[in-house]
Amino acid sequence: MLEKTTRINYLYDFYYSLLTPKQQSYMSLYYLDDYSLGEIAEEYEVSRQAVYDNIKRTEAMLEEYEEKLLLFQKFQERTKLIRDLKASINLGNLSKEALLETVTELEKLD
């Protein structure tokens, strides 16, 4: 569950501007502010089921955006390459060829 929440939070960060204000608000309250479905429903004077349906639809939309745009995947790959590069630098076992290869991989992500 924590893994899903973390993923949705990242997807929300990347794609929130593509959501409607209502979707942004529901997702922010549910995932970032840890509101319950009932609390959100009370705040917006709608049913708990309406909130649940909206959140599930929005989650599906975020996954679709990621399938097409791959912003989160590229972020993860870029983060891994940078982490590996820093580790190699700290260990002092980085050749010029390895450095150029890592830079090339980073460039491919843009």
C-alpha cells in the first residue's frame, strides 16, 4: 500500500497540472493531507462513493499519462544513473569512458 501511495504521489507531482481543479483538490486532500473519503465528502458535500469514484478515475488517468509520457520512469532512471555516478566518483574507480557512457545515458533521457 505504501508503495502505491508513493507512486501516486510522484505521478500527481508530475501530472497535476493536467487534472481538473476538483481532481487536484481530491487527490491532494486524500494523498498529501491524509484525509479520509468521508472527510473529503463532508468538505465538498458529496457522497463518499462520489469521492472514491473520482479518486479511482484520477489514479487511472495518472497511470495513463505515465504510460504515454514516461516522466516518472525517466526521473527514476535519471536518479539511478546519478546515484551510480556519485558512488563511482566516491570509490575513485571511474574511467573517462565510463563517465562518457553515463553522460550519454543521461542525455538519452531528455
